[in-house]
Amino acid sequence: MEHREETIRMILPEAGNGPFVEGALNGLNFRIPTGVLVEVPLRIYRVLEESRREDAASEQWRNGFTAAGGQKLS
């Protein structure tokens, strides 16, 4: 019996990534087009979503640092 991995549909934004997002996760290589609806394994989706959340948190931190005149935030 073949094991079918759970998948999810998503659209990766084109935000400077180029036409594809490429990577590997536990030996599974992937190349996902941006800006179009695609179906990806759930484990890949979770990694991509975590990465987007971390990027957003980093941007908020950078904006706060810049707004404070580049001073150390407490």
C-alpha cells in the first residue's frame, strides 16, 4: 500500500524571491513557483509559514531599532 502524504494548497508571494522558492527538507528537495496556486506537502508548508513569520518578526525588530535611532532596545 502506498502512503500518500497530506498536502495543502497555497500561493507563495513573489516578494523578491524570484519565480521560485527552492530548498530541501529532510532529503526532500523542492522548487515551488511563486505567485500561483500550488499544492505542497504539509511539512513543506509548515516550514515555509514558520519562515515567513520569522521574517515578519525580524522586520518589526529592525523597524524598532531604526526608529530608536539605531540604539539598543531594552
